[in-house]
Amino acid sequence: MRRLDWGARSSAAFYRSLETALEERTGPVRMDPVRNPYTPGAGLRPPELAGREDELRRFSVVLERAARGRPERGTVLTGPRGAGKTALLNAFRSLAVQRLWGTGGFEARPGRSLRGPLAAALHTALRELAPRHRAPDRVEYVLGVLKSFARTGTAPGERRHPGIDAVSVRGRADSGDIGTDLAELFADAASIATDLGTGIALFIDEMQELDAEDLSALCTACHDLAQSGGPLLVVGAGLPHLPAALSAGRGYSERLFRYTAVAGLGRSDAQRAVTAPAEPEGVGFRAEALEALYRLSDGHPYLLQTYAKAAWDAAAQSPITAEDVAAGAAEAEEELDAGFFGGRYRSAAPAERTVLHAMAGLGDGPVRTEELSAAVALRPAALTAARASLAEKGLIHESGPDELAFSVPAFARFLRRTA
């Protein structure tokens, strides 16, 4: 039994390998949708996190250095929708948890102040560290500072400090200036981690949704903390224009964070992302099927998972062929058009849709602004307003000087397909 896994880590894994081995002896593996291993979804970790080994290794080094008192920059992941930023952000958090760091996180939302969600995230991190700290009074003090920070600026009757069971500390992190308050709060929280020889990591997804004041305050607090070497890291993820938004808030932001562009996977990594989850199920792919999946997805993890899942469901038996991929693609694109693409397209106003279709007509890649101006029947002021609104909605971004690109992979194909 060639595929029997005698070294399986669990009895369940062993019996799956036994089932696969028995199926091989009785004929081709019949496809079972229940055993489909692919997991397209917002932020879901794919079964094989292929092509991100370098990023994980670098972040592991950052954690070790920061815990030893060596000043380290935070990390910001940038990339288009569906590139796997959230999955990688969650993998980073798992690394921090493994090293006994205190961690917390939240997803930024338009129009929402930073104070509430950041206070909740930092509270989570401090609660993880508190049981190991030998001076409960010090932890109690920092929780009191956190409570003061959270309640500052709170409207009457509004509660922004759920679960913080501590007496508020007056005169610390409660000035009302978000930059000053955040700097004081970070310094106090980092001191708790220093006592334990570990750190605190705060993970912010959709970071581009924070308003300019809050982004500036984050930069100010991280700058002050870096000078003292406190082991508290801010780790963010956002669309490609996030570095420009941070730089607009503070000109030195590029020195505060290590920017990592999260793009589509290369061909070999994309193939591994597809084949590795299928192997334990005894399912293989023809070479032409893997190539077809790569062409359809351009290596973008979310699209790759979507098309691979549909190909599995369309196939009758292993190995999965290019014909199976083609048969599943129609169903995959129907799902994508209704949700991933369609939801974003419906958020665009008529003038904005005109801009989107004009960009799609000029190709899949970045578009020169002068070419776009010539292609749309809009006055300059209307075009400028439409571009700004589309960027705010996360549909396009400036990819270079006088150059625009879609922030959603394969969006141009969707627009041409549904025009």
C-alpha cells in the first residue's frame, strides 16, 4: 500500500491514508464534494499556505529580536483583494502566540474611531500576559490606563471599555489627543511585556480604512515607542495605497514599518497550493489542469481556491483534467460575479462605472491617466471626483506616477465578461 502513512500524526490522518490506499487498489478515486479541501473565503487560511515562507521567516526574526529588546519596525502587508493578506496576517499572529506574546486584533471600518477597537485588542493582549506577571498591581495600573484611554471622548451613555475590570487612572492616556494618548498607552503596555521577556503584537486588518488622524496617531505612537525599544509591534494589512496614506499622515512612516507587497503566487507555488491539499485525499491533477487553473486565477490565492474547488466538484474521478477545470470555471465565475466582483461593482455610481469600464477596455494591467482621460466621456472635474471615490471604495489605486490599476484581481475580465 504505497500511500499508507505509517507516520501519521493522528489516528484520523492514518485512517484517511488507509482509505486512500484501499481506493487505489480498487480503482480510480471517485470525487466526493464533502472531502473537497479548498476553502475560498475572506481571511480563511488555505489548506496549504504556499509561497509565503520568506514572509513568515522574516516575521519570526522580528518577534525574536523585539522580545530581546532590540528595536524593530512593525510590518505592513499591502496588496489587492484576494491576495491572501488576511490569511498571512493571521499566520503572523499564530507565530506570535506560539512565542507567548500577547496579541489582539481588529478590522478597521470606515468612519469608526480607532480608540474603541484598539482598546479592545490591547485588552485581549494584556489579559493573555497578566497570569504570568508577578506584580498584579502593575498590570492593574496599565489596565486602568487602558480604561481611561478607551473612555476618553466617549459620548454620555456610550460604553467603550467592556470587560476592563480596573479603576481608571487619571492623567495618563486621557488628554483627548489621540497621538499623545496612544504613545503613553503603548509605552505602559510594552513595559508589562518587557517584564516577561516577551512582547505585544496588535494586528489591524483593512488598515487603509482608518482616517487620516488615526493613521497619523499610530505613526506618532510607533515612532515614540521605537526610540525606547519597547516590545510592542503594530502589524497591519491593507490595499496597495496604504503606504501613501501612512506617508501622508507622517513623512517618516516608511521608516516605522517594513512594507511587504503580497502579490499573486508564482506558477510553482500556485501548483503546490492546489496539489498539496489534494494528495492526502488521493486526488491528482493533470499538468494541463494546473496550467488552466493558473491562467484563470493569475496565481491570486482567493481565485485559485475558488476555481480549484469548482474543478474538484465538476470532476467525476481523479486525476482532475483541464476539461474538469473548464466545466467548473463557469460555476466559479457565476459565484464570483455575484459576490466577489458584483458586490464591489454595485457600490460604484454610474459615473464611476464608466471609469471602470474604460479602464477594462484598456487592458488588464495598469492604465495611464492620460489614456483614461481620452477614453471616457467625462469632464475633467467629474473624472477626478469619480477616481477619488473609486479609490476610497477600494476599487482602484495609484500604481505609479500618472498610473491607475484595479485593486481587485481579474476585475477587468469581469467587466468585459459582463458588459
